[in-house]
Amino acid sequence: MQAIKRRQLVRSVLCLPAALALQALAPLPAAAQAAWPGKPIRFVVPFAAAGTTDILARALAPELQKALGQPVVVENKPGAGGNTAAADVAKTPADGYTMLMGTVGTHAINAALYPKLPYDPIKDFAPVTLVAGVPNVLVLNAAFAQKHNINTVADFIRVAKANPGKFNMASSGNGTSIHLSGELFKSMAGVFMVHFPYRGSGPALIDLMGGSMDLMFDNLPSALPHIRSGRLKALAVTSAKRSEAIPELPTIAEAGGPTLAGYEASSWFGLVVPAGTPPEVVNRLQGETAKALASPALKERLQSQGAIPSGMPSADFAKFIAAETAKWAKVVKIANAKVD
């Protein structure tokens, strides 16, 4: 029976024009064999829960899930300033079922900060889109600020210079923009605080509010609720311009006097997938992410938390990463930052 069917197929094909015959005998394209996505998508966050990377991923995941028709499962994989998760994602199959919320740390800073990375930020990944940019904010434990009568950046510099090495500076991990914001501040202001890296902003903020840490240069979205509640004392943002989410706060360059003129050290977060992921998958992810970020509800939600939504095309994001890598290499050099 199978032989009869095959002879019938061959006779039918032979009756077709040559071009159509070849098309009929050709194997089905991969997209026709198995449309993407056909199963849940793993969305890896390189830091612990409750930090800005996690906040943005969990805000975006439900929107992508609705658009793609498959579960988008957020997985926190903290460690080594984001390097643990980035290395893991770099080694996964390039099939569109694993993506990383890359950060300024994993894809711009760490290349200059670490002598050897377990992944290549450029060669091992395909950029999808910039999700959002955020300023960092210099925040102090509220009781610490009250005890030392610190209300401005100038106050803090004065007290820090009088107490070198006595204040504890938390960060979300070595190589993050939170870490580098502090190192650049220390270098330009001529002060010294002891750096304590954590596995994300969430656990660092817990200790900062608990009093075992004194200060932190946190991403604004994760710090803002605690600033508004009064548990943290905010002094200034690290961006070149004031944040619309908290416009009363000056920039560090504004508030720090001549020694901090030109200071700027903001963060960003973007989707990347393993290199070799099919272009049609990258394009679909970029398009759906851009639509989600442009929707009034999500856009307003992120802006109210201090984030600036983007959704830029993949090619532009690749150029952005290259420019940021060069920029942060200079910051690492100026700050004389080291992994500790």
C-alpha cells in the first residue's frame, strides 16, 4: 500500500512544472514543522528577587505570555554579579526557549571589571531589545542619616571624609552599575566606604533598612517604595538629569559641587538570547516586547517606578551595547574598581 501511494505521489509530481515539482519534494521548513513558540519560555533573571531586574522581568513576563500564547516563567539565578546566569544562558540551545534579562553589568561593565568571564557578552548573545533605563539613587539608612545629620550630598561627603572606612556600602553585586556608581562616587569625591556585594538589590536593601549597612547606590525602581515609606533617606540620583518619578531629588552632579561635576552612572536592562537564535524568533520577541512597553498601562507603571521604557530595534540595541561597553570601561578605569 505504501509503495502504491509513493508511486502515485511521484507520478503527480512529474505532471507538475519543474519549479513546483521541486517545491513539492522539498522538506518542510522548520517553522512549518514546529511553529515557535510551542512550549514554555524560560526567562532568566541574573539577580535575586525584589531588585529592579526582577521587577522589570515580572512586569514584562505576563505581557509576553499573553502575546505569545505560552507561559513565560521567570527564574532567578543570582551569583557573581550576574555572570552565573549569563554563562548559563549562553550555553543553552539557541531555540528561542531561554532568554536573559541582561543588564549594564552583565553586558557592558563586567567585560572590563573581570579578568576572565565565563561567557562573551558580544559573541555569545543576540540582542533583542532594550527594556528600560533607570537612574540609580544614593540612599542611606534613615536612622544613620538622622544620627549623623545628613540631609544633602555635601553633608554626606563631609561626614564620610571625617570617618574614612567606617561606613558600609551595600551593592547588588560586583560589577553591577550599583557597585560602579559607588566606586565612581568614592573616586571623584575622595571618600572611602567599605563595599559589601550582595546577590541582588533585594537582600542588600533588607540589610540596609535593618541597619547593618549604611548606604547604597540602588536602582531607583527597587528603592523608591522605601524612600516614600521613609525607611530610606534619598540624597540624589546618579543620572545626568533629574528623574520624573522623584523630581525633587537633585542629581549627584548638581548637589556634589565641583568635584562631582560630570558624574553620571545610570543602569539599563534588556532582553538577550543565545547567539544563533533564529532571526524570526528575535524579531518576534522584539516586536512583542516593544508593543508591551508602549501599552499605556505598563508604560505608566514603569515610569511611576522611575524606569524609562524603551523597546528599541535589535540592531540599535547591539550598537547601544557596544557604546556602553566602551563607556563603562572608562568608568572602571577612572574609579580604579576591583572585584572584591
